[in-house]
Amino acid sequence: MTNKLIHCYRPDPAPFEDYMWRRLMVILAEDVGHYDLRVAPFVVAMFQANEIATSKIKEKPKTDSNFLASAILAMCKAVKTREGCDLDEYIEYCIEHGLKLEIPPYALDMHTKRGRDEGRLREDDGTKGNQIFEAEGRKLHPEAPVEGDYKKYREASARRWGLPLESQAKDDIGKADGKIIDPKPDMH
């Protein structure tokens, strides 16, 4: 990847300036990916900073090499992953072969037609549909820690729908269909 990026850094980028920044963005998405979430915003910030810093320059090249060098260095130092590309290829394969993933029951709620057809409506009068949403539809994995004021709100919501409080639910963490699962899977 370093070789790809070095080719972007030329003494006279004028003929390829717009293409160069577009390629950096594509390389950013395909090769750097989402592993380090700070890299993409930084590279985009360098592009935007370059646009601002060179906005009064009429002729090409308009690229300030400091912004370009910083963007390239950040991408070279970043941990790389092609997981996003692999997911894209998998989705395209599924579409091409007519494969469809089964929608799990917990994903059917008042936000989907099938969920509404099955009576999973969100009603403020405490209907069964809302209890299903509160018990299943709000589950997050992995979930950020519930702390501070948010903990009070979460417990109030749990009481309203007759769900176990955070302290009571800790025994259930990691259990699914009788099997123990890792509540914090290795994401990388």
C-alpha cells in the first residue's frame, strides 16, 4: 500500500490532482477500512483543509504538499483491513445468486411491515407489541456501558415494561438458547 501512496506524492501533481485525492479516498475505504476509526476523518480533514488553504489559488496545482503528506502518512501507518470489501463482495454474491438471509424474529417490530402485520406495534398503553420491542428490539451487541444518568433512564424503561433491571440481568449476559456466548466478541 505504501507504494500506491508514494505514487500519489509527485513534485508536480497538477495533471492528476483531483484524481489523486479521489484515489486516496478509494484506497482509504478499500485498504485502510474501519479498523482505526480516526484515520478516515483525518484524511478527509486534510483534504478539506487543503481546499480551504488553497481556495484563493486559481491555477493548478492547488494541493499543498503538507496536507497531502499528512494524509499519506496517516494511511501508511494505519492498520489495514479489507473487511468492508469482503462484506461488499459477499452481498454482491448473495444478490447474484438469489440468496436471502432469514430475518430473525427479534428484528421484526413496529418499524417493519412484517412486524406490524404480526401485531408488534409500539403502543403507549403497554401492549404486547411494545413489550416485545422493549425486551428484544432494543438489544445492542456489543453495547456501551450503561452509566450515569443513562442508567436511571434505562432502569425506568425496564420497570415500565416489566423487564429485569440491569443488576438482575447480569446473570443472563452471555446466555443464548442455553449456550454460553462471549458478550464482547473479538472485533478485530
